[in-house]
Amino acid sequence: MLKYILSLVLLTQASNRWEVVQFSMFLMSFLFGILSSHYFLFSGLGSMLGYDFISYVLILLSLWVMGMVVMSSYKIKFTNNHSSLFLIVNILLLLMLVLTFSSMDYLLFYISFESSLIPTLILILGWGYQPERVEAGIYMLFYTLFASLPLLVSLLSIYSLNFSLTLNIVGQMESLNLVGVIWYFATVFAFIVKLPMYMFHLWLPKAHVEAPVAGSMILAGVLLKLGGYGLIRVLPLFSGVNKLYSGLWISVAILGGFIVSMMCLRQVDIKSLIAYSSVAHMGLVLCGLVVFGWWGLNGAVVVMVGHGLCSSGLFCLANMVYERIGSRSLLISKGLLSFMPSMGLWWFLLSIGNMAAPPTLNLLGEINLIMSVVSWSPLTMLGISLLSFFSAAYTLYMYSLSQHGVFYNSVYSVCSGKVREYLVLFLHWFPLNILILKGSMLIPLY
């Protein structure tokens, strides 16, 4: 793993060469993809770093999404809006993400998990759109830090008992008394907020709406996956307590996903709608993880990858509309099918991905998750059916309201996209629909 981390550190020296950074991101994702095929439990071990199948998939997703982030942020280069500093912040964020996903020590995982907040905050404050970005940044910082401090105390307590914080060596905390329950909630709460679960999600729409396209893409594509990945790593330590409280998480996640889906139907800001839809999708991921079965884990990993590509692509599309029209409101940006006819296909392809239509990865993952949750309790079928129906409803609402109708400025003009923009959208769509042919690659079988 050190060779990839060293490459990222050296890449900061090329921050004045935009094309070099972009090419290097895609080259690293290609090399990491082909040089890391293995069927062992952990690979690339050394210096407290290593990766298994779940880490491998998420590191590959981080490298791929960050390459597309650089490619879709060319406006910053053309306007010369501190482009070198922008690239350095993005490379540092990617470095933190790779460290988080590859750390074999819980304390290193915690430090890099929290460190990813700082570059994200700089992205929102430095290249955001509205004056409210300061409030959005503070919301994100305080929500995440408030939930993360109990996790640090919990990890130090685990170390005092086990004299080790190495992954898969730390024993289970089997105390089912009050201390054990508080310990469990203190450990899990940080990842619940990061995921985010309904009721702890208010920072997410604010951060998305105020962030630049790079911030939105990396937030939706990778940063939300830190919560799911953290749960995969810490829930095995508390399997006894988790059985008692899995019903709480599943009920809040499914009902919260349904309520958020209803909220999506009354959003007029495209980015806000896509951000709220992330809460509904991540609720299902939480359900799959706390059920504690193979179906749930497999489905959660596949949905995290599928949602990362699909949601990132939708934010990219929303930004393309914003750059041309100057507004993200669905009430103003109507009739895009006549204004940007060639973009209509991409809106359609990524929208059906968002509602988990075949042949996208989201479908494969959601089938796994639904089977996992329904096998836990058949009663959840009611909530899941409502969730699935309304996720299709708000996606159709977003697509039809933005694409159909009369374009507002009554000028007969057509504004097609650039080749670079089509390439970015293709790079989102292609793995989202092709990886289902190799679903076994995404499902961690050890």
C-alpha cells in the first residue's frame, strides 16, 4: 500500500499541471485494479496498512471517483480560481481516504477517518457557491465531531482491555450490561452520523447544496461510504449487543427512508433532491449491515459502490445544468430536453440507476439487501415496498420536471455538452452497468 500512498504524496508536487494529476488518478486506479487480484484474507500488509476485498473495492472507487472529480472541475482551471490549491486539497483528501480504507489499526483508522473532514471543509468553504457555505461547513464539522469523540474514548477503552487495536485481533466485547450498551452506542454513533441515518442527516443536504461539484461528487461518491465501512469493521466487536438493538436501527432506517422519499417529492433544488435520496439509499445499507448476515454485507458493499457512481454522476449532471442556466431550481430549469437534447439520454440512464433498475449495480445490491432484511423479519416488507415505490416516484419526478416542459427564457437555443462532459458521464455509467456482469468481484467471499 505504501507505493500508492507515496505516489499520492509525490503527486502534490504536480499540482500546477491539471492534466498530469487527472491522468495519474486514472492510471493509479487502473494499476490498483489489475495488480491487486488475490484470494487471501488480507493483502499488501506492512506499516499498519493492508486491504481485504471490501477495502480493495472502496479504494478503487475512491481513486476512480477522484479522477472524475478533477475532470469535471475544469471550470476552476479555466477561471484560474486557485486551481493548484484545489488540486492539492483533492489529493490530500484522496490520501486520507486511501489511508482510512487500508488501515489495519483502529486508531490509525480513526485519525484518517477524522482527517478527511478537513479537506472536505476547505473544499466547501473555498470553492462553494453561496454565503451559507460557512453554516453548511460548521454543520458538517460539528455533527461529525460531536459523534466521533465517544468513538475515540471507546477505542482507548478497547486498547486498555486488549492491549491491541489491530484489526481482526481485538476480541469481542460481550458485556450485555448497561456499560456494554453505552459502549456499543458510543462506538457505532460516529458511523451512523457519517452514513447518515435519518434524524442525523441534516448536515448532508446543507453540505451538498453549498459544496462545489467536486465536494458533492466526493461526498456522495466516497465520504458517505466511510460510515458503512466503519460499521463493517466495528460491529463484529459488539455482536451480542447488536442483536438486541438491530431492530431499532432497521425500523428507524426503513421508516426514515420512507419519510425522506416523501420529502424528496417536494424539493425544488436538484442537488437537494439527490442529497436526500442518498439518505434513503444509505438507510438500506444500514439495515443490511446490522442484520449481520452474508446477504446483508454483500448487498451493502454492492449498493455502496453503485450509489457512489450513480449519485456522483447525477451531481455532475446537476452542475452541468447549473453552469449553463445559473440555477439549480426545478421550477426554472425546465425543458432541458429541448435546451440540451443530447444530455437527455444521460439524465435518463443515471435516473434509472438511481431507482435501481436493471442492469445497474444498485439492483444487484438492493435485491441482496431486501432478501437480508425480509429474512430478518417479514414485517419489513411493508416498509421496503413503500421505500422502493417512492424512490422510483421521486426519481421520475426529478427526471420529468427537469426534462419536459417549456424552456424558461423563450429563446430558441440548443446548448449541447462538451466531449469532456460526455466522457465523465460515460465513466460513471459504464462501471455502474458493466460490473453487474462480474458481481462476484464485488461480493467479498472469504
